[in-house]
Amino acid sequence: MTRSFFVQIIVTVFVAVVVSFAYANDDANTVLRVVAYNVHHCEGTDGKLDVERTASVMKRLNPDLIAVQEIDVNTRRTDKQNQAELLAKSLGMKFAFGKAIDYQGGEYGILILSKFPIVEQKMVLLPPKAQQEQRGVLVANIKLSDSKTIRFACTHLSVASAEERQVQVEKINELLLDEKIPTIIAGDFNARPRSDAMKTILKSWTDSDDPTFKKHTMPAHPNKIDYILFNPKSAFEVRESQTIDDPITSDHDPILSVLIML
């Protein structure tokens, strides 16, 4: 056996061990595919109302957890559809719906979809008392296994003013920053990365976005206003983050982050 051939064998065995260890480490941890998606009540930029088209976009991402904004439940404009139930049924996921406002004979708000059991949920309405449209944060405890539970939150902040968004992120911090349980919050913050609201929340939360990916989450405008954040920083590692280019299904692109729970 030549020396070079012996070295090649050693290198091959070493690489195999490293790869095996990496996969074993993933098995020991929990890999979560997290999506945030403002679905515009399942009406596309082509004017077509189609819940199943929205669901098909989500299915392609193979999500474990989805934070959904702009969901209608039994409103006239969406033909009295319960979009929360329809999306959950199409994806085979559990769901929690949080009403922000009454609208056209039904309800309008935000939604959490989960492959895992939702063991507790609450909808918290966000300040200020007087605002153009009531906003909220939907918080759910998600049981990943007998030994692992995380908190997953979905929010949709004010589009009206920076002042409203500022008090809303301060309230979110007050609600969720106890660090007793690993927490992910995702949704449409209606705030650009350098805005005061995002500067405030990113003092305590980690943005899962990878800076090498494109920065807009609204096809019609060069804006990034949708986020997937987590706390504490030590609880998760970001494996992948991307914006899904889809200018038709909604006026927002869905965003995906693959997180490893450590």
C-alpha cells in the first residue's frame, strides 16, 4: 500500500466520521422550518381569490410552523370561507386563529399553523388604544416532544405610523422577553430594517435573515418588512434563510428560515 493511498483512506474515514457526527447532531437537536407569510386574505395580485393556491405555496416549503397574516374567517369578501380551517385542513396542520377586528360579518386577523400540538394559545391586542386598525400578537406554546416546548408568536404591526409600531414592539418585548422558554416571533412588522421599531426589537431578538439573500418581501416594492426573529440567541442556529419569489399569490412574498433548536 503506497503512502498516498494510505493518506487517502485516512482522509475518507475522517470525512465520513465528521459527516456522520453532523447528521447525528441534527437528530439530537430539532430542525424547524419556519415560514412567515402575509397572504392578503388569499387574494392574489391578479385579483383571484384562491385559498388552495395559497396553501400550495406553503406546501412547497414543507413548513413545521407558519405565521400567517391577513386571514378572513366568514367574511363577505371571501365568500364566507373560514380560511383558517381551510388552510389547516389542506396542509394537515393544527391551527390557532387570533381575531384582530370584526369585518364584513366575520372576523379578520392572524393565524398560526403547526405540525406539532398547540398546547396553549392567546391573542393579545396591541396598543395604542386609538389606532387606525386594531393590531395584535397571537402567542402559542408548541409541544415539539415530551421534553421540548417552544413559544411561537405571530404578529402584524400597524401600517399607519412609526409611532404606533414603536409602542407595539415595546409591548411585544414586555410580553415575550422572559427567556424562560425559547421563542420565535414571525410576521409582517410593516417596518424596514433600519426603522426605529426594528432597531428597538433587534436589541433583544435575533433576525434569522441571511444578508446574502434578497431584501424585499413585497414584490411590488423594494421593501423588507416581514421577519422571523428568535430569543434567546443561544436557543437556535440558523441553517437557511430565504425569500420565496412569488409575485402573484399575494402582495407579499413568503419568507422561510430553517432553524436548529440547540
